[in-house]
Amino acid sequence: MAEQLGKIEKPEAKEFTGKRKIYLVPLLFSGKNSPEDYTEKYRRYWQQVSEHVANLEAKLGKVGHIYHESVYQAGKEGLEAMQKLNTDSSQLAREKSQRGALIEAVEDRALAEESIDWERFILMGFISQKVAQQVSQLYVEALRKRYENIARQIDETLVADEAGLLFIREGHMVQFPEDIEVFSVAPPALDEIHRWQREQLSGEKKGEPEK
């Protein structure tokens, strides 16, 4: 089970000596047209993420490998791909890479694109219940293979006593190897964003006309 930094103020470094560690950062996004109140929380979130990761590094070990959802390339090309996906996560990744961390190719492009395509079909909606069930099954199977691949790439590149930094969306289904300690970076701003999202959803439901 992932351990949240917010709930573990002073992790004992000696408990994790020699172990493999993942600092897991929930990957959030913000568009040009995002509401100002969300953008403010979003910016604060990434600032706090940077501080929390630095805190983890000071206590448990510096980041040696960087993994980012939807990145299929390693090294410089991988960093350029991150920049296109999310400027905030890529900025933190760049800082760590300049201090010696390796950018790893954590995704298999074909598997990632397949799961994304099935997801698009689901979002479009269906008339046939049979087709909906079949597409849902294919989507779940594609996701399973995708996340198994991510776990395998991390397992093959992260060695004993090393720490990796993983950027991945909430709700992922990656099953990490049992010998990897996972620390979820969950700063206060993340709770603020979740609360904001719930309030927006609640407001939308209240505004729906009665059927």
C-alpha cells in the first residue's frame, strides 16, 4: 500500500536502507481556459509537490530514475515528450535529471494508444448494451497490459537502494513489485483540488433540470 507523505512526517531512513523506493506524484493537468480558482490551486499543488519530493530525497535518498505516464522515450527525447504533456511535471523532471536522474521509457506506445482509443469509444457512448460490454472488456484488458508493462519497466530499471520518481494519473492500476516501497506525494493542495472538483460536480447536478 502506498504511504502518503502527508501522513508520515518523519519516515525513518534506516527502515528503508537498501530498499527500492518510488515517490509517486499524482499527475494533474490545467488548460489555458481553466478557471482562475482552479489554476491557483493547481500552481500551489506543483510547488508543494516539489517541496515534498525534496523532503523525501533528504530523508530517504535522491531520485535516480524518472518515470512519466505516456512517455515512450528515454533520455532527452523523453524529457521533450514530458514537456509536451505537462510543463509542470517536466520542469520537476528536468531539475532532477540535471542532478543525475535518468529519464526512463516507462510506457509501451502501442499499449498506451490502444487503451486511450478504447476509452474514447466509451466516452462517446453506445446504443447497444452488447457492444458496450465488449468494448468495456477490451478497455479493461488493454489497461491491464499497459499497467503491467509500466510495473515491469520500473522493476527492470530500479535497483536496490535506489529511488524513482513516478508521475501518473490518479486511479491508475499499477501493481508494484512487493519489494518496492511506494510513497504517495499528497500535499495539502491536492485535497483542495479534490474538494473543488466535488463542489463543481455538485453545482452541475443542482443545475440539471428535473426529469
